[in-house]
Amino acid sequence: MSLMQPIDREFSALKLLERLGAQLRGAREPEQALRVGLRETHDFFQSEQTCIATLVPGKTSADLLLTRPPSGEWDLETLTRFIRHERPPLRPGVLIGPLRRRGAAWGALAVKRHDPVLDREDARLLVRIALVLSNAIERIDRDRILDVRDRIDRKLMEQILPKDLFYQILDGLRSLTRYDHSSALFIREDGQAALRLVAEQIAWTKARSRRIGLRLPISEAAGVWLQSGRMYGFNRGAAGWEGWTNQPDTTLAELFDYNTDHAGGEGHGREASMLCAPLVTRDGLVGMLKIAACSPGQLTPYDADLVEHFRAHAAIAIQNLHRTESLRARVLAAERKHAMADLARSVAHDVNNALGSMLPLVQQLQEDVRGGRLQPDVMSEDLEHLQKSLQVCRRIFGGMLSFSRGAARRTGHAQVRRAIDTASAILKHGMRRSGIELVIDVPEDLPSAGCSQTDLEQVVLNLLTNAREAMPDGGRITVAGRAGAGHVELSVVDSGRGIAPQHLPRVLEPFFTTKPRGNGLGLSICRSIVWESDGTIAVRSSPGSGTHVDISLPVADTAAQLQYA
């Protein structure tokens, strides 16, 4: 390259960078991008040897990740010192360019050539190539964050079991942080100052976690740190755990340092680097994510930043999953009550039979008393029969009385715009990537609806989820709200494939679904919430013309609004 004229050299360099950038745009994995960069660099410089080395946090020496030719030999000490910005002296004919990842020095791209000798312009070009590679890897890492969010979105929309969602979250953390020890998800137990381990992924062994169900009481000091919603990082030193800068308290590290039996196992000690990510929503602490690595300093502030972008999404997903589970249980309970009513009607003739069998016995006892023919054993048998018949009647009528009373209607007030913002926060990334435009036409001063905020958020989430699934090729969802005479009107309209006429009358029924993996509870949950709030829900649709869902809820009374304000 040094024999070229300056103009020709710069033109060739620009062509190389443009070609390299075009190839890297299609890369989906960091190693794929690095292989492309290695090949292009080696061919362009006509190098004798080319390599890419990386330095994992916590390790003392860099590793050769890729070499060309495979038998190339390199001075790892020099590469390590270069990555650490120690400016080591380079041998003649050797150039090194810096590779960055996650906001810090990460690796090195090195070339070796003695004829013609590499010069200063070659060194500048190598740095430019390394910058293009670093930018490509940063883009891949950002896309991975979005992919993790989309994966959680899809699993949440499939209404999967909680356990499956929990491990999807941990798997997403693994793809983001590349931890080499373990990760764990804790859920706060309702009404208790404790965290319960619901999922744990161990990176260095194939064994299943034996700690599921572990309960960790939250002390007052730990509760203060968790409720603050901050991210915390710790490294294990000679004297124990040490917090990152401005995080002197090690309460959380000591609380979650429960892997005592890992010490010395299969060459892995106890975790030496830890991230604690509290999952906090408007309703308070939902749970906690723990990520652990084997070497001190292996988890960095950049890893914390990756988790920071992810954990709010995970908190909302877990909170809404719990709401869905609660509402599903309520729907099932309502269906059981309905079944009980059907059962009571179906056994009405048994009640009549019981009453009919009692009357002759009473008449016979009366005759025996008048005639002085009472026999103790016969009388005892008749009374026992009467007792059993009365118990049957009492049981059936008691159940019917309880059912007729119904559940007490809950009061409250819900802000419509806030419910829409909460639900759309979960789905907006997936909608954008699917080519779906979300249009919100809801005035800020819309009166509050007479139901709980949680229930209204669940209704909107279910409706937006259905609308999104109806548009696999993209489209538009419009959410509109307005105030009526004593009611708040809400509509969700999509431009999807619509509903077949034969299915439309049944879409609000529990367990009716046309989806291969659906459970038929989404719209029925919406119906239950709306009906319990003295509202109405209607679905209009036709194939190819989208679906229009209209909801009307009573306006919350002024006294209730003042109470909740």
C-alpha cells in the first residue's frame, strides 16, 4: 500500500470502508462481523498475518479470537497491554487498531507485514477499519436488546405460564450480558417483606437449580435500597463485597450471596461480580433480577446500562402477567359460579324429591303418636332420613343464596390516558418492528372511569394485543376516547384481517378462540371487568375490514376521585 500515490491510496481506502460497511449491515452476530472484518483487512493489506484478540473483564491476558492464517503466532502480552491502553512498543511491520464494545476497550485488530513495510497511513486506515467494526458490534448489541424485548412481548401475548416468562427473561439477560456464573429472578410475595426465587439459570453447569422457592426476608435496610429502584453493582475483594462508586452499602450483595455450595465446584468459585436490578413499577417493588459472574470486575457499568434498558420492560411484563393470572382466576371463579347455578337448576327435582319423601314420614310419625304406636328404632330411622333430606335442601339452597348475592362491586377511578400509556409501553417496540402505527386520540382531561386503574390497564393491554396479532403484515391501530353523558367512551380500531361472521357472536365467551395457541380468555376478561363496573362492551368486525371494539364505562363519582387523588 505504501507504494500507491496518496490520491489512489485514499480512494482505495474509501472503497474498502464502503464495502466493509455494506457487508457488516447484514451481520447479526458479533463473531460474524469480526470474521468479515478480518478477511477484508487481511486481503486489503496483503498481510502476512492478521488477528483479532479480545480481553474479557477479569482476565489477565487477551485471547486470540480469530487469526489468518490459522497457524499465525502473536505476542499476547503486547496485545493485552494495547487493549489496556498501556501503549506497548510495537515491532517493525506490526500495526494494531483498537476495538471497543459496551463503551470500553474490548479487543484489538492487528496486522503483520514486512514487505513493503507498513507505514503511518496504513496505521490510520487500520484504526478507521477498527472503528467501523466497533460500530457494527454496537449496532448488533442494540438490536439484541430490541430482540429480547420483542421476545418478551410475544411470550406475554401468548399468555404463557409464569415459569416460561421468567426463564425467557433470564435467557434475554444471558444474551445481553454474557454472564458466566448465574442469573436469578425473585418475585416479591404479596403483602410480605420477602422475595421468593422463582427462576434461576446457572451458566457453568447443566444441573437444574435446587433453590427454586428459596425465600429471602427483606430487612429494613435492604428494603430502602430495593424500593429506590437504582441499579447496584458489587465486586468481591479480599475483605468481602465492595460496592461500585457511590454505592458503599453492601447489604444487597450479602443478602443475595447464597451460592455457598458452589465454592470450588468444577473450577468455579462463588460469584465474584454481581448486578442487582430491582424491578419497580408505580405500584412498588415487583421483584429483583440478579446477574453474577465468576471474576471481579467482569460485570461493568455498561452491563448495568444494558439491564437498565431491559428491566423496566421486564417489571411491567411480570406485573401484567400477575394481573392476567389474577383476572383469569376470577373469570374461572365466575364460570364455576355459573356452573353451580346450572347445577342447582338441574337438581331442582332432587329437592322436590327430598321434600316429597319428608312429608309422608312426618304424617306417619303423627299417626304413630296419636295411636300410641311409637317404636324407638323405627322413629330413630325415620328421623335420620328426615335429617339427611333437610341437609340436602339446606346445602342446595345455601349455595343458591350465596350465588344470588353476587360479589361486591369494586369502586375506584381509572385514568384512561394513563392506562393506554402503560399498555402501549409494553407493545410499542414490537409494533414498530412489525410495521404497525399506533394512533392515540384521547384528551388529557378525559374524566376518570369508575373502575380500578389496574383493571382498565388490563383491558387496554388485551385489546391492543388482539389488534396487533390481527395485523401480521403491519397496519394501523387507533385508540380514541371521549366523554359521554355520565360515561367514558373508549374505542380500539385496527385495520387487520377481521373476524369471520360465524365467530363474531362468540368472541366474548370464555375459552372460545380461533388461535392455535390461544386460551380464549383475553376478551372474556375484558367483558368481566367491564360488566363488573356497570359498563358495556361491543365488538364489530367483518373479514378484511378490521375490528372495532367499543367500551363504555361509568364516570367515577367526584367523591371517589377526591379520595384517590
